[in-house]
Amino acid sequence: MAAESQILPLVTVIMPVRNEQKEISQSLGSVLAQDYPANRLEVLVADGMSGDGTRAIVEEIAQRDPRVRLVDNQAQIMAAGFNTALTSARGEIIVLLGGHSEIAVDFVRESVTLLREHPEAWCVGGPISHVAHSPFGKAVAIGMSHRLGVGNASHHFAGYEGYAEGAPFPTLWRWVFERVGTLDERLVRNQDDEFYYRIRQAGGKVYISPRIRYNYFVRERIRHLFRQYFQYGFWRIPVMKKHQRPTTIRQVIPSLFYVACICLLLVGIWFRQPLIALVLPSTYVATLVAVGLSVVPRVGFRIACRVPLAITTLHAGYALGLIYGLWASLFQPGAWDTGGQMATISR
């Protein structure tokens, strides 16, 4: 094992977190339990000046394990925390994790192996395993791994292997940041999607494999889920303005659907044909119900009956966030300047 550790690359795990008292021990513990050689792993926790017990927990763990270091993130934004930690990272390979995750014991080892097996890939990751405890949370997990919920976002589908738009908790060669730059600190949300877009534009690829295993803890309350996806939609606008286009067509479909529903409503009123206004909404509801019924044998009625609500929350939050962002870009151009308070730091 000692000889092996000398030839394995040094890996730095960076965890930007803020107010993750409930999850940080489990998330950080899964990192420290890796079967990767301990002397080839360091962990930098970039804390966004948490107001709960997160810092105390990390400091206590750091006292027991010298691999852990606490880094102050004064900006309280995920991208800033990551970039700050990156400046003091010693690793040849960088792993980005969030406070809402729990990785498998072989996560780092498999990620390093996958990078070596796919030299064309600048970044690797695994498909998301969505985890929840409450009935609604489990419905959210289903919605976030279903095509109706997330479109063609292949990294959300369990068992997927191949190239993808991005990887939720990526492992990258350090030189990638020298090639395309670091995370954009002007973005509170979607900074990772924008970064992956720059990788693709530069000719790089992102490879996903189920060999890389981890759990992502979904939001289990409607208001938290809606707020999360509203922020995703709202922060999509500065990304579009930066690149003068959507990074993927999937990102604008929910908002186009709502706009189409409004247009049909106006057409129905104008022509005095109210049934016209029901075409899209009724099709949407029928599809949602069909998805819910399809998962009854697997998860039971108690969870399945909540799946339509979960998917609707994803779509509505994102669509309304994007629409509000469009309005803000015209009439409130400074909305993103103070947006740092709109989002928690973790995914």
C-alpha cells in the first residue's frame, strides 16, 4: 500500500458549505472514510461564515484529522469559497463536493481511475442517487430522476454511463482551471453549469459512470424545493447574458410552457373558445398523473400521489425564476448584484 500511495496523485477535496450543521458530520465523515491512501488526500472545507454550529463541528474534526483544513469564505457564495480554497489546494486532482452529499467509500479511487481511463475527459462524475426520508422528499427524488422532471439531463438518471453536460460532484484535473478559468464568482447559482459550458466550448468532455457512487439529499419541503429551483431559473439569466445564448435548450422549456399556456388562454378569450386554454394544462396534468401511477408498484400510493406535486414544484419554481429574471434584466438590472443573500451555498 505504501508503494501504491507514492504513485497515486494527490487529491484535494473542496467542500464549500454554509449552515450545514445537520449534514456536515455525515458528509465530511464519508470523505474521511475513503479507501484512497490517507497521505494522498486533503480536505478543504470552505465555510461561508456559518451562523449555526457548522464551523465548530469542522474545527473539532480537523483537530482529530490533520487532512482537514477550514477555509474562510467571507463572500458566502459557493463559487468564491471554491476558488479561495483552490488557491491553497495542493492536489493534482480536485474534487468538488457539497454539504448535502454522502459519497461511497471508493468515490475518490474510482474517480481517479476513471480520469485515467478516459484521457479525453477533463472531468468525471457519477449519476445522482437522490435520497430523502419523508414521503414528499421521496417523491422529489423520483421527480428529479425522471425525464418529465429534468428533461434530458442524463446525469440525473441512475445507471447512466457516457458523456454528459456536467457532473454534480465533479472530479477534475487541476490544469482544467488553468485552461478555462475558475468558477464565476458573480453567479450564486448555476456557476457549475456555466463552468461545464466553458469546458465543452474549449473542446473538453465530461464523462459520467455509475461506478462513482454518492447520495444527494434532496429538499424535503415544498417551499425549500421551490426556492431552490426558483434560484436556478433566476440565475440562468446572467449565464445567458454572459454567453449570449442558453447553454442548453432544456433550460428554457419550462418557461416556454407557461408562456404558451398564457397565450392559449388569451386566444381562447379572444375567440370565445375557453376549451382552447385547457389543451396544454390538461395534457400536462394527465402526464403528471400517468407518471405518478407508473411508480405506484415500486414506491406505493403514499409516495406516488405526491410525485405530480413534486414535479410541478420543480417546473414552476424554475420557470417563474427565469421569467422573473427576464423581467429583472429589463427593469431591475442590479438584482444580481445583491443576489448573494438569495441562495444557500450548497447545492
